[in-house]
Amino acid sequence: MNAARLSGYLGREGYKSLHKLFGMTPIDVIEGVKKSGLRGRGGAGFPTGTKWGFIPKGASNVYLCVNADEGEPGTFKDRALLEKDPHCLIEGIIIAAYAVGAHEAYVYIRGEYYRPYKILEAALNEAYEHRFCGRNILNRGFDLEIYIHRGAGAYICGEETSLISSLEGIRGYPKIKPPFPAIKGLFESPTVVNNVETLAALPYIINNGAEAYAAIGTEKSKGSKLISVAGHVNKPGVYEIPLGMPLMTFLNEYAGGVWKGRRLKAIIPGGSSTPVLTAVEAKDLLLDYESLAGAGTMLGSGGMIIMDETTDMVRALKVLTDFYHHESCGQCTPCREGSGWIKKIMARIVAGLGQKKDLDLLADIADNMAGKTICVFSDALAMPVKSFVTKFRKEFEEKCV
């Protein structure tokens, strides 16, 4: 059964939630999502229902933006949803739009995701043909137009205000908050921005109730989470797990363990911007927001990168610093200049020309980047720099003269 096609999706009770949805008030939907404990699955983990509740009551011209600009290195779980279950996303979009009073929704999809884009486009056409989208959906008096907008490959447009700027046809620069998008977003109107995985969770919540979703996971990290695992692992791929699963259980029993019989050296748990964990640190951790935060890292987007004992941590960090320097939008001085400075130092160290004092300099630059810019892009570079250099300092020192 091909769930990417409407016939296959309907065979799995697809769009069933809409019959229940239109019998609820928007406030009921928002409160239900709050009770479910669903948190944003794009990286920040902010409570979804609370975010929806920031839209002013009675607001007109409300917009819903879907963040499908999955550019975080190591993360590819939204791509799986777009390719394998696009109608689930569309159903989630309808639920969210109804809850916040939006009659126009924009899916901002990563430019490189051509195949997912074509699959989603075909699914959306099917949804329109069967009146799940458009005017007077299912004769229930609710109108919703859904548009797909392809990005041009800028990582920064995964940040919600940059995404909005890009949709408006201007350069994808982050904006200072406040005002927040819920007050002044797309076309200067109230706007909600939700991630693909977040929206895809909504049909289950409406169909089965908030309590059923909240029963999965931990007390504070409710529900399930998609983990995309890559690197030195036997079974790379995308896995759905209940939040709170032990990290090593996931690695060994789901992802097949570290490949080639080698030992684990390090794990990046939530995408390349999250602080790296050593094998010792990872041993007793749980895969939920609170446990990883307590260990000084983040669940983030769930993009897990496994590194075995042969990994050159210096070269691994250089790959990341090259990426973030290339993707900096250049709007903020600490990020623009700091990312370039870090890239030069890392190139010097990898070439065998670095000095041990460069390691302290890297940490100092990172400290002067984190929390000092309009968006958290500079933090996304500062965090891996500090964690790599601190936790694997001996390895870095060995490459210095």
C-alpha cells in the first residue's frame, strides 16, 4: 500500500480526523494539543499548543507556514515524511490552520528536495481533487488554500523569521523579536510557523485524543520522535521512538550498533549544531529533551550522527565550521566575522600549523558569538566548537606545533 498516494492513505483511515475536527471549536483543538504535550519537532521543542495560543483572538488574515526547509546536517526525517506520508502532513496542515483561523498555508520546502517536492505536489493535487483542500472543505464551511514554495538552498531560511522573509520575496535575513510572528509575521499578519514532523503528529492526536498521545514518552517529553541516524552505524535510517528511550538501546537495538565491530567514540545527538557527546557521556542518557539538556546538549531536530573510534575529531569539526561559515547570512557582525575567524583557525590546525593557544582562542571566539546575534545561527556554530575542543582537546593539541 503506497501511503504517498491518496488511495493508500485513505486505506489507513487517512483524513478521518477531519470529521471529528470540524465538530470541535478551534479553542478545543488548541487546548487538546496543549494537553497532548506535543512540542515542536523542528529543534527548539517549544510547546505547540502554547505557540498557537499566541495568535490574537479574533485576528484576521492569519497565516500558517510549514517549515520543510530541512537543512541541518545529519537530519533527514522530514524528507522521509514528505516522500512516504505527504497526505499526513496535509491533514496536519488542515488541523493546524483550523485551530489558528488560517485560510492560507505555505509549505516552504528546501530547494534541494526536488523529489519530495514533486511527491508533495502530487499529493496536494489529489487532496484538492477530493475536496480536502480549497473552498468549503467537506461541506463544513472551512476554506483553506495550501501553496508550496521552494527555497533556494539557504540554511538560514530554516529559521522562522528568515523563512517568512524569503516567502515575502526579500532576502532571507532573520528579524529581531519581538514582535514575534504570532503578532507580526508573514505579510505583517499573525503567523504560525510549524515544522513538518510537528504537523504530522496532529492527526493521531485528533483521532485518538490528547491523553493517548500524552501516554507515550516521559512526564515532560510527551509522544514519539523521529530520529534520523547516520554515520558509522550498521543500520542508518529514520526511526520513530517513544521519547525517553535509552540512547544506547536505540543505537544498539534499533540502529544495529557501531559498524565494523568498532567502538563508539562520539555522538552528535540532535543535528550538527548540538554539542557532541563522548561515548562515556552517552552511556546512560535517555532520548528526551530534559535528559539531553541535563547532559549539556540537545535533542534538537533528532539528527543523530555516530562516530567510531577511527574518527578524526579535528577534521570532523573543520567540516562543520566550513559549513556554518558558508551558510552565515552575514547580517550580524559576531556571526559573520566569528565564523570566518574560526574557519581560518581550523584550517591552520588541520594543516599542522596551529598552536595550542589557538584552542583557547577558538573557545573565546565561540563565547563571543553565542547569544549575541539576532538569531541562534551563531550559537549553532559556537556549541559544536566549544564541545569538540573541550572534550577532545588532547586530539586537537596533537595537531598543534
